[in-house]
Amino acid sequence: MTKENFRFYIKVRTALNIPARIIYDELCPVCGDQAHALRTVEWWSKLFREGREDAEDEERLGRSITETTSENIEQVRSLINDNPHITIQEMEVQTGLSHGTIHRI
């Protein structure tokens, strides 16, 4: 079950004035390990009671989660091929990528 399906179920049950704890108790036997935590069900139930309509994630500001693109990998590979002794700090400056991203690449 997708997270949007979970949220839609929470939305409908909340609209029927079913408490979050009951919704959680209904989801657990059906979804097992895939069920959201009670706190998550409570959070979404609250959002829907306050008027939220959409069950999908809202766009978030900030850096994209996916920085290990093929372009970035090739850029780091090229730097290493040009200078096998280049440091991660030097690559950070030249690429604008974070230390962690370069290390993962």
C-alpha cells in the first residue's frame, strides 16, 4: 500500500469522525510491518480535521535528495582521473557538492 493510500484511508476515516487510535488499530492487522506509527496516523488525522484536502506530499524547498546523478558521478570521476591525489575538500570547492555526496560517489 502506498503512503498516499494510507493517507487517503486516514482522511476518509477522519471525515467519519473515527479517532486516530481506532484508525491505527484498523491499519495494523491489515498492513502489519508496513503500517504507519500511531503518531503518524494522529498527525495526518489532525491535518485532515484542520482542512487539508490533499493526501500527497507537498513540494519541499531545498536541495534535491538525489545528488548522485550520472552527471555528478562523471564530474567527480573526471576530477579523480585528472588528479588521483585530489582531496574531497578540493572536489567540494570545484563541484559544489557536499562532502557526504562526494564520499558516497
